[in-house]
Amino acid sequence: MVKDFLFSEKKIYDSIHGFIRFDEFEKQLIDSLFFQRLHYIHQLGIAFMVYPGATHTRFEHSLGVMELSTRIFDKLCKTVRPDVFHLVPRKGSIEYVYWRRVLRMAALCHDLGHLPFSHVAEKDLLEKGHEEITAKIIQSKELESLWEKIKDKPIYSLEGRAFIQDVTKIAIGEKKWKEYFETPFSSWEKLVSDIITGDFFGADRIDYLLRDAKSTGVAYGLFDYHQLIEMLRILPSEDIKNEGLELGIDENGLESCEALLLARHFMHRRVYQYSSVQAYNFHLRRFMKEAFAQEDFTSLDRFLNLSDIEVIASMKKAALEKKYPGHEDAKRIIYRKERFKAFLIPSFISIEELEALRKEHKISKDKMTWEMQKPTYNKQSLSFPVARRHLNIQQASEASELLFQIPTSENTWLYIAPEYEMLIMSILEDWNTKKCDLS
């Protein structure tokens, strides 16, 4: 038991976290075709067209999330407050071993359902998001033998728990689980899932910021994540009478939280929502929507054989053949010519004004389009608790002014064919001038 729990027999070297260790069960999952497919799914979509180093994949990211999730879980269960001590599994207990195993497997599985080029065309091709496919993969026949092997081990069996269901719940998170299965999360299940998928402290977010920053060479995504993990705490929620728990932080870790949010903000501006990246993503999204709209992504056999490689091969073919679906967008990506320009539209310009502009200058819809993007984060995600001295708890909104100074407004992106670029730039300058005059 001790050997099986404490020692990992395999290891792999990661550019961010150093050696990542895993055992035979995790190796079987990593060696599965579904996980190996992540070798061919770029983490940042087509951003490598702008940042040549952005060729890292969901494979290495998923390993990193498992490593970070484990560090967070171990830290949380080691530093437990007296008022939640009876609600948290003690290190070495059956509950601790079980949930640690669930967490590590869920961390490895959390991105299995991603489409080629990650999020680029997800909204256009998947009705319910990649998490639905992730759930199907976890519960598929291909992984059934692995789950059975784990369940056969008494150390990974917990009375009243369904292992596969727990892995699925923790991997896809509370919001998506309720959307697909309409059953509630317990307070503990939500906390364990937040270790991976949490909007603020989640290992998924921490890893992609660090990994994306290193791969692109943009240093904005770097922050003191060691301090952040060290200061994480399991704190009682307002519903403590019903055994409510929340993921929070010690007051000495507030600066690392602020650094994380700043890193996230600047990475969105400099990488994720950089105008050239937005433009290439726009063309790729339109191409995939046209070329793969008839794909049956509910078929796991077909899904398994669809990766960035197949999409790139289709783009090359489409770029050469005018009759091929998505020819125009494929041509602009492959030959890097006549690419649309992406403009971030000021918030005071309405959709109605853009529509009027398009009609006034007789610009066709395939030459000018726009889309709304959600805020980079939600204000509600900053409502986490902060542990003050003498067991006092304060909300982050009261403990830090900086967290709420970073803008979260929605963005409107305008995509325009290159022949209209100067016209649009001139009009935008006029609108900005009028806005300044009015203010």
C-alpha cells in the first residue's frame, strides 16, 4: 500500500515543472489513443502563425495540470484550519488516497474532448462544448479496462462512491456537469473540481499562463505560482452549518493572486486577443465551420482520428482547389496573403452603427463581419475568501483594491478585408475624435 501510494514508477521531464512522476495506472491512460491524440492539438490554436514558439500542445499541458493539481491538493490537506478539520480527508487516509487518485485522473482527462486547434471553432461546431465529449471519452469502452483495474484495488475503493462518475465530475466541473446530467455537486466535490477547473485558482489556468508565456516568449504570463500554491487554504463557506467549503487563500498570498490576474489580463491583450492572432483565428474558424460542419463529433471513432494534422491537410487542399469548402480562408492562411485585418472596436460603437457602416459603403458580409467576445474573467470569480489572522475570513473584494481595478469589459472585434482597411481606420479615427469632443 505504502509503495503503491507514495512512489511513482515512471517520470517524464517537463519544461515548466521539471520531472512529473506517474504510476502504471496513469501510464495506461497517458498511453491511450485518446490521450496520445493531444500530441496533435495545439494549445494556442493557430497562434504559431504569429508567435513561432507557440507550438506546444494539450498533451504537455495536461501533464502539467496533473502535477499542479497534485501539489495543490497535497498542500491543502496538509494545512487545515481547526474549523474545517473534520471535513477534510487526513493525509494517508482512505478518503485522501481515493480523492487524490480521482483528482490526478481527472486532471489528465480534462482536455480529452478538445477539437483540433483547441477552442478556435468550438462554439461553431459543438453544441454543448468540449466537456461533453470529454465526459463521453472518460465513460467510453476504450478506457473501461483502466477504470476496472483501479476499482479492483481496495485502496482506491470508497464506500458509496462511483469512481468513473467522480472522475467525470471533477474533470468537467460543476457548471457543465449540471448542464449535462442535472445532478448536484457536494461542497467537497466542487472544491476538488475547482483545484483543476476553478476560474481563479485552478491548475488548468495556472499551467496555461506559465506554459503559454514561456512558449511565446511573452513574459507577461509569469508570476509567483509557488507562493500562490503555498498560501492556498480550504476555508469554511457561509454555509458551514451544511459542511460548506471554499477554496481560498491566506492573506500573505494576496499579492500572488493580484499577479495572477495581471498576468491573465496582459496575456489576453498581448497573445490571446492580439489582433494578428485574432485575424488568423477568424480565418481558421470560418474554414473549419465550412469544411467540417457535417462531421459527427459524437462518434468517438471519428473524433479520435481528427486532429490538427487532418485540418492542416484539408486547408492545403482547399487552398489549391477553388471548389473545396473554405477555399478563400484556407488560401489566406496557407499563403499568408490577403489576410483580413482585425480591429478592436471601442465599446461606445454599437452593432447598429457597424451594420449601417457596412450598408453605407456597400461592403458584403463576407468582406466585413464582427463578433462579441466575453470578458476575460468574471467579477464573481474574485469573490473568493481570504483568511486573516485569528481565523477571521474576509472577501477578496474587501481585502484587495487592485483585483477590481483591472477591466473586464466585453470586446467587439471587427474583421475586414484588406482592401477596406484604410477606409475602416479612417472611420474609426473619426469616431474616436467625435467621442473625445463630446467628452
